[in-house]
Amino acid sequence: MRLDRFLFHHSDHGRREIRRILASGRVRVEGEIEKDTQREIGDFTKVMLDGELLRDDTACYVMLNKPAGYLSATTDPEHPTVMELIDVPETLHIAGRLDRASTGLLILTNDGKWSRRLTEPKENVPKVYLVETAEPITEETHDHFAAGIYFAYEDLTTAPADLEILSAHQARLTIYEGRYHQVKRMFHAVGNKVTSLHRERMGEIKLDPALKPGDYRMLTPEEVATCP
Ligand code: URA
């Protein structure tokens, strides 16, 4: 958002008054006097008018080890939600949901641009899952997933995915999108059924082995910076 619009939305002043205020040097952006009405203001840019902070949004990035049974939702009348596990003052959203029965790495943030970059299919960020299945996992499954699976509902073919078969019923799957129930639907398409699904990694961000199910911690600045 441009600085003049930002000031219009965050103060009681009219547009003409805002131009005057800016010209007289009463506005500081990130501590420096700013007179340019067109200056781009990001989600977490600090803007002050007459020494008063107009907004103090602090970017917040949380890594949760999601336990089974919790919904990736803000509220639900029936089931507990992951939000009940996290106690931070910021209003967070989930960057890439996990199904209720799925476990592992769940990232929550209040930074919408960052979470879109992590989750949008066009960004090609790898998501790595440990999968257990009802039926044995075949070499053909590996080839089918590498070729892409057709999803009739969306009329699309999934991007090539890497399947590392670990044992008859266990594999590590890397997908580069995050479509609705994607992993379950991919296995369903080859006549198998997912019995357990655990997310280990999103991009360069790995689930911290020190986190027990239900535990969370803030991402480190280095982890935040790995997002494309
Ligand atoms: N794919 C699924 O089917 N379920 C998840 O929870 C995550 C990816």
C-alpha cells in the first residue's frame, strides 16, 4: 500500500491534509522522515506520525509439531483445533494445512505474503511426508507419481513427485504443490490407502526433533529467510 493511502486508513486526516502533513516532515518510515506519498508500505513497515506509531505489527512465524486429532482450523464446534495449542498474541493463519489425522510440521504466521510464497504451487517449494500405507508400495507407484497423477475434480495433473520407498508399507514422498488431500488422493489413485501421514519438511524448514507432539517454537530468522 502507498504511504498516502496508509495514512488515510490509519489516521483521522483527509487526503489533502495528509499531503500537507507529509510535506511538513511529520511522518517517519522506519525511523526516517518520509515525504514521498508513493512510498510503498509493507505489512510490517513501521510508520510514525508526530512520534506516534500508527501500527506495530510484528511478523510472527511458529513451527508446531501437530498431533493427530487436531484440526488445521481457527475454530471448530466439534474437534480441538491447532490454535488451541498455541499461545501468542498475534492472529495467525496456517501456511499449508494438515488433515486432522496427519501429524508433524505445521507452520503458522501472520505474514500473508510469506506464507503464500511457501505454499503456492507455482513456487515449487518441496513438502516432504513420511507415509504409511495399507497395501504394499510398488515400483509402479514411484513411476506413476513421477509422471503425475490426474485429478479429475480440478482437471489437472500433479507435478512430478519423488517417492523413496523405505519398506513395503512406508515411503518418503516429496511433492511440490499442496493440493487438497493431495497425498491421500495420489495413493488412492494407484489403489492404495494412506494409514499414517507425517510432514517432515517444508522447503528448507525441517520439523525440529526437540518438539514433542503439541509443542511449538518460533522459527529462527535463518529459517524464515529460507522461504523463496
Ligand atoms: N496431503 C494429504 O492428503 N493430507 C495432508 O494432511 C497433507 C497432504
